[in-house]
Amino acid sequence: MAPPRKAGKPAGTRLTLRPPAGFDLARDVCSYGYFVLAPNHWSVRDHTLTRTLHLDEGPTTCIISQSGDRLAARFDRALSRIEQTTARAQIARMLRFDEDEAQARAFHRVDKRWKRSGRARLFRSPTLFEDVVKTVTSCNVAWPSTVNMNAQLCRHVGVGGAFPTAQKMARTRAGTLRGRCRVGYRDQRLIDLARLFARGQIDEPWLESPDTPDDDVFEFLKSLPGIGPYAAGNIMQLLGRYSRLAIDTETVRHGKAVLGMTGTERQITKKLEAHYEPFGEFKFKSYWFELWRFYEQKKGPAHTWDRDTTAKTFTAAQLQ
């Protein structure tokens, strides 16, 4: 007779995922600043990514690790079949599984500087809504404040440590966002964006379709609350559209400090556009990996950046 089962918390679900060939978790997670924004947490010691996902039955925290050519995602509770499908899709979006080896080769043909390292993917969020909010919280502000805003959004608006859903943020008072989450002038704009997503007024398949011209996507994004040219350009790369630069003060600093450009900000912007024009549909990737290499020369490999120390304190003044 089998011994009686001990009562206790049910075992969490473990999913095995197969990423595209050549995928490297440390390199491909630690490739864009969003990997240090809550609720993401990269373990410098274990080389794992921990974050809370919002699924149908509520939030769940998962730890993603790599062994050989497989990834394992371990969750803190049992997931239903539907939730497993959603979790797989969200993880695949974060890690850009849609960009296969052929796309990496196409990029490396255009810009051979990154072929040896294999750099070809930029980390993003499990949902477009989170990407849009993180873009807005990175505008007109120093990076430490962006880190703090996202931490407070998860703490005060999210559920169970997850990033806020559009539905939850749409119901949040502007005063809460401004007072507790420290988002400043962005408060009502974030609520307006959340309402558009919550009401289904953002056509995500249209934005992501290869049949939709980049120019049309760019113009649509600029029509959204709080989205200017820089934010629209950044959201485009988060949609997998790399044909535009997202130019801000950091891009201009890069033009001066790394590329040796001189002149007014407007003149340098024109020079930057001309400099990256040869990279065609991969302009943003070529620019970003160039910028990322500069950061790593100052602060060490990105997979060694601790979220609460090195990664939290980046400012332009430190990188001169």
C-alpha cells in the first residue's frame, strides 16, 4: 500500500522551452536596459532571470535558466494548460524567439562587428503594454529615476509583484501614479494609454504585421498619449522594427564621445542618421550594440551588472 501523500503546497509547473539556435540567455537577456527594470531580476551569480508574470488565474513568479540548447522555466505554482500556453508566449516575446538564426545571419551580413559575439537580439517585455509604459518612463529623465518608477509601479499598482496590467492601470488614480510611483507629469498619460489598451483600441497584430509599413507604424505611435519621436522610435524596435533610430540626449552624447561628431545637437542628429544609414533595416541594432559596447567598456559585461547597484546608478555623467 502506498504511503499517504503529505498535505502541502502543490508543486509548481516546470516548462521546457527550445529557443532559436545560437541563443545565449546571459547575452540575450542582458542586451537592453529593460532587463534591470522591475519586475525583472537577473541573477549575476546564477545566470538566471526571475520575474513575475500576470496569467489568467493571477500572478506567478518564474525562474528561467539555460542548460545547453534548452531553457527551463520554473514557476512557483501549478499552471493550467491555458496558462502554460500564455506563459510560453510571454517568455518567447521577452526573449525574441521570433528572431531565428536566419534573421541573426541577415543582421551579421549587414554589420559584421557582432558576428563573433553572436549579438543579434534585444531583450524586451512579455507584453507590448509593458514595453510602452517602460518607454514612457524612460523619457526626459535620468536612468535611476526610470528604475525607481518601474519598481514603484510594480509595488503600488501591480498585483503580487507583477507589472501592472492595462486594466489595472486604467483604473488607477493619477494621484497614486504621481505620489506613490513618482511618475511626475506622465501620470494621466499613462492612464490614457492604459485605457486604450484595456479597451482593445491598440491593434497589436497590425503593429506587428510585416505587411504594415514602418512609416505607418511610426505615425500611429506618435499619435498616442505621451509618445513623441524618440518614444515612437524605441517602441518600433520593441516591435521588431529596427529601421529607425530613437534619438535622445544619450544618442547625441554617443555621437560626440564615441563617434567624434561635432556641431549643434541638430547637426549631430543629422550626422547620426547618415552614419547609420548603411545598416538599412538594422539601423537601431547597429547603433544599440555600439552603445552597449561602450557601456560595457565602462562597467564590465552586462551580465555582471547587479540591478540594485551598478545597473541602478547609470547616468550620462558617469559615462563621459
